[in-house]
Amino acid sequence: MADAGPSYDQDGGQRRPDHQAHPAGQVHPAGHGSARAVREYRRSRGDRVGDAIFSVLARAGVGPAHLLTTRGRKTGRPRTNPVIPVVQGRQRWLVAPYGAVPWVLNARAAGQVRLRRGRDRHDYTLRQLPPAEAGSILQRYIRIAPAARPYFQASKDSPVAEFIAEADRHPVFELIPISEASAGDSAKASRP
């Protein structure tokens, strides 16, 4: 039977078919012995309460959370979720610790997102990173977002190679400010 792609429960949480579960003792994709069990993401009542709290804090500009707004790929309506971006200098990345959940699919389809924290709002285009580039970002992410650790086989002290090995399960997007993206496009257009 062909894989029809991810399925979602009523709340939009991704379900993993039984044959794709990650039991304890499974060999790690990087070939480093046995891997620890990975929790499967299912959106619970506690998740909804946590999201509501993080959303209030992000609106107030308190803490690391930002509000991510994507355009629904089917409805066209704005969809907002709290996220914790990875920031280094002026660069920003979004990590999807729970896999290809609805905000990831919407962001891929639209090609751009908006991040809001307090009164600051910025629009970005996206570039999904290949696993070799995503590994170090994933490693940094689980250090700043400890609640996501159970969804990773690699631990916070694992080498980058282990994060690269599981990068296909946790998409990472580079956020490129719209003003920079359009400036780059106009610079290319003005070249002879």
C-alpha cells in the first residue's frame, strides 16, 4: 500500500501510522547504536492551553515566543501559531519540532510568513534547509526549546551528525526578510 502522506487528527495534530512508530532500541539513522524512544506529537488539551499562554506572552513581547502567521493553503485564511525561532545575529530560522504539521504545509505552500512579537511584525520568505545545514540549527533549537526534546532521537549533547540524520523529520526554514529578498531580486534585475 502506498503512503498517502501524513494524516491529522481532529485538532490538526499529526498522527503516525503504527508501522512508523519509533520504539526504544531502534538503531539510530546515523548508525550509532540504539536510539532513545521518540514521542509522537498529538495535540492535547494541555498543548492548547500552553499555546494560549505562549500566544499571550508573544503578544506582550515577553519571552522567546513569537506568533507565526501563515496563509491557509486550502482556505486562504490567516492561521497563527506560537513558535520559538532560532536567532543568531541577524539570521533567523524556524524549526518544526513536530514534523510536517499544518503550519509547515501552509508556509511551504505560501512561501512566506509573518512573525510577530509585541509590536514588532516582520514578513519573511522561506528557504527550507537541506539536512547538512539544518543539523546545527536543530542542535541549537533543542537547547532553547527544552519542551521539544522528547520529539528528537538526538539529545542536547549529541553531535551535529545525529541531528543531520534526523533532519528530514524536523524541517528547518531560513527566514529571509521580505525587504532583503526584494532588494536582492531588484539587484539581480538591474545587472546587465
